[in-house]
Amino acid sequence: MTTLRSLLFYIYMYGLMIIVGLGGIPLILGPRSWSRGLLKFYLKLLWPGLAVISGVKIEVRGRENLPAGGALIASKHQSMWETLAFWGILPDPAIILKKSLIYMPIFGWYAVKLGNISIDRKGGSKTLRKMLKDAAQRGQEGRQVLIFPEGTRVEPGENPELKPGIAGLYQSMGVPCVPVALNSGVYLKNYCGLKKPGTIIVEFLEPIEPGLDKASFMRTLHERISTASDRLLKD
């Protein structure tokens, strides 16, 4: 049954992406806000479909912890679900994505138009410098720069060390860093296939204010994300 429900949701998700994405191509030529509005419209159709087809609902906690204006958002990463979901949850995010995603049909077109930050994981120091520059610019524009600091998707309960790029962003941007815990991997596979019905919880945690040294920041961020994410596994 879970396989069938996964297949039906894939058909719904990608079919809807093709219809909405291709239909909205003229919007790519206009202001970025047009494409952002179209993506939010797509997500407003997508998540009810996830609830009906897969039995997976969504709950967002801790919105009061999101500062006004520019911020650095550091989230747990367990499924492709959050790569899409934050565009609907956050006011105007700039998501740090691996470069290969921008070459995907439809998804990549809008990812570029929305001013996200693509990185080449093999690019070394050059990639890091560009990421820091782009992130600082997005923060100055009042946007939320979102990164998955573990560097890749992990299974629920796994808490690997954070990649050093998050410390560079924290120190260079000079804005609060909001840790995010979630439990999407309990209910969804990597590409939104169904594991079991339930409620995905996204929780914005207490911000880490600018000014900590690198070691203290990394320790605090890892502890907050890991502790809260593990707690969500028991909800």
C-alpha cells in the first residue's frame, strides 16, 4: 500500500510541477516576486495532495523565533521535502543548493530565477568565497539564507558533525542564525516516497545571536539541532 501511495503522489507532484511550471514560464520574464508567487501557489496545491494521498500532514512550530529581515537559517535535512517546503514556510528564502539541481528541467529554471545560491561541492575555496559573497548580498536584501549544515540528507537519529561552511556564513553575514529541527525522514523517503503516514514537524528554535567564536557557535548549533530533532522522533 505504501508503494502505491508513493507512486500516486509522485504522479501528482511531478504532473503538477509540469502543468504549473510550464504554464508559468512567462512569469520567469517578470519580477522575481511573480515566480515566488507561482511557487507558493504550487506548494499550496502540493501539500494537501500529500495529506490526501500519503496521509502526511505538516505542522510548523516556533515561527516567533524568526527575526525580521535578513537571517541565516540552519536546518536538519532528512528528505527532499524540506528543499521544497521552506519556499512556502519562509517569507523569502535564498536556499543554498548543490549546483546540479539548477540544471533540472522546470525546478532549475525557477531555482535560478528565485535567486538561490548554487554551489559546486568540488569547487574548494573559490566556491566558498562565492557562497559567502552571495549569502551576504541576500542577507542585505532582507532575505533568509537557508543552508543544510550537515551537507547532505541523513536518516532520523543521525547527527553528523556540521560542515565548516556554516561557520563562515555565520561570521561573514553578521545576522542571527536560527537552528531548525524536523522529522520529515520518519514519514518520507529521500524523494518524498512514503514510509508511513503521520505529521511532519518543522520547529524553528531560539536564534543564535551574532558574535560567538567559531567553536562555540558550531557546538551550540549542533547541540540545538540534534537535541530538538531527536526529541521530535518521540512526538
